[in-house]
Amino acid sequence: MTLPLSLLAFAAFALSFFGLGVLAVSMHVRRQIPVPAAPLPPVSILKPLKGLEENLEGNLETFFAQDYPSPFEIVFSSTDEHDPALRVARTVAARHPERAVRFAVSDPDFGLNPKVANLRGAMRAAKYDLVLQSDANVRARPDYLTRVVSELEGDGGHLLSSLVVGVGEDSMGASLENLQLGAMIVPSVCFALRFFGVPCVIGKSMLFRRSELDALGGLESVRDVLAEDYLLGRAFQAAGKKVLLSSTVAENLNGDVSIERFMSRHGRWLKMRAVLHVPAFIADLFANPVAFALGAVIASAVAAIEGEFDVNMVLGAIVIVLGKTLLDRAALRAVRGRDMGAKGMLLGPLKDLLMLGVWPYAAVSRSIEWRGVKLRMGWGTKLRPDEGSLLSRALRRASA
């Protein structure tokens, strides 16, 4: 088999592989929400804040508007008592005097993971044992809290995380971001659960009991790692506790996102997979049929230098790309209820090619910048301060 034909065959395999992920999404979101035998317990919603997220006021408003049949409180925290996000939270809270609200200042030096450090203040201020940790850029439909607590209680779970779907795209970067979340990350997570029984915990929205987390070492156990959500899920499973992936989606608002920010964010996520689960990192490449289709066309063009160009390779590649675009559309419609329109969906192949460029970089780089902090990541996402490249560190030692 010639190289172009081999690459086109790989593209067809990758398309089928990705199609299984979309099938898993469709099956997962159709799951029925169980009905708990007892009344739903009270909940503390933890909201760690860091700066003025896009449409922060609107995001927070959706949690005050939860239609939950039992008491719940919202706990805001920040590592900076002058954080403007706290002012926004107080403004929203003032419109809802019927809701119980707490504010906490977290210790930024608690650990190298800035999100965990921020979350600790909210955790210590929380009144109830059952807590929902939710990022500031997440918005929820009115029945979200009722649904996820019902799933946790009805299925006998101990830790539950939600699928995250991007919404609100107004820029090209935001469209790329929301395509990657809804038409790549979600299918990957559902595929891992459906075909391998592996629940991937996503930290944008997690529900668990504080007492059970404390028994496993608390936030102290993950304060110096990056993928704290994934590692907490593994810790719960290792202790024999049931970890669930909710069929209820959490919406991540991405309206105005730069292409640079899109690539930086997903480059960081790829780096985490590279040091946490090498098979999953490799699977990302084999779920990218557009990359193999492009390779088939390029290989065919190179071969044409000494012979006749094979038009069938181009036609085959076009079929692969169109098939991937239709599967992207199906995945988005399953989790969002709608796609991104023809203009947005046509960005899918560009997104896949950009991620192809990020993949080899993520395979070798271990430096990250997150929430304004520069860090280096070791095996298992263990963090340490970023002191520069190996060469720069060697030169500093030599000069010292």
C-alpha cells in the first residue's frame, strides 16, 4: 500500500474512531435522571473568583436563580480581597436577599495550584457537607443543581462532574474554543466512559461531600499538582467510591476569545494528558481524521512529482473532512441542542489543523502559564516554579 493510500486509510479509521465518541455522547445525554428516595440535601455552591471573567455578572446570576427544593448557599472566595470580581458578586447578591451568601479570602500561598489555593478559602467557609465547586465562567440552567444532586443521590455516587459545553461564541477564537469543547473534549470523555468504564472528572463543575474529601487528604493532597480534578477522581475511585459523569451539561461561556488563548488553553490540557495518561494523549491524534486526510493529499502531491497526481486522494480527503464536519455538528447538537451554523461549523477543519500543530509541542514542553503564574509540570502534573529552560538553568548554575 502506498503512503498516500495508507494515510487516507488512517483518516478513515480516525473518522470511525471519532464517530464512536459522538455515538457515546448521544447515548450519555439521553440517560434518565434517577429519582432519589429521600429529600435532596442542602448544598454549598463554591465560587472561586479571579478577575473579571467574561459576563461574570450574568454567569453568577444563573446560580442565584437555581430552582432547588432544599436550602443552598453560595460561597465566593478570592486570594485578593480587592479583586473586582468580589464587587460584582456582592452586586448580584444584593439583588437576591433571599439567598444565603458568604464571602471568603483565600491564602494564595496555600499551594502552587492557584485554583486550589483559591478554592480552599471557600471550602473552609462552607456551611454544608455537600458542596458544588463551580468555576466563575460557568453558567447553569435553573434546574441544574436539582438534576446533578439527584444524579449523585439516586445513583449512590460520591463524586460527580459535568460535561462542559462552550456557548455564546462571538469571535473566531471563541468558535474554535467551543468546537473543541463540544466536538472533541465531550466525545473523548463520553468515549472513555462508555467503552472503557473510565469516568473523567472535569473540574469546572464538581459535586462531592466535603467530609469524604477530607478523609482522602483534602485539598492539601492536590495543592501542588495541576490536574487536581482528574487526580481527585482517581483518589475517590481508589478508595472504592463511585465516581459519576453527569448527563447534565454545564455551560462555559466563551464569547470573545482570542485564537492565542484558545491554543494556549488546549495546549495546557494536552500537556496534562501527556504526563497523566499517555494512551489518551495518543488517542487525541488518532481522533483527528483531518490531519491524516491532509497528510494523504500532501503525500500524493509529492508522489506526483515523479508521476501522475491522484485526484482520487483529494476526493477521498474531501469526503473525510465533510464527514468529520457532520460528526462535529451532531456532537454539538447533542450537548448544546444546536450547532454553530454553517459559518461556525466550517471552522472545524481549521481547528483540527491548529490542534495538530499544538500536539507535538505538548509532547515535549512542560512549562505552563496559568492565572498569571508561570510553572513547570512534572510526571503526574506535579508542579514546581518555572525557573526557565534546562539550558538557562545550566548557564545560571555555571555562572554562580
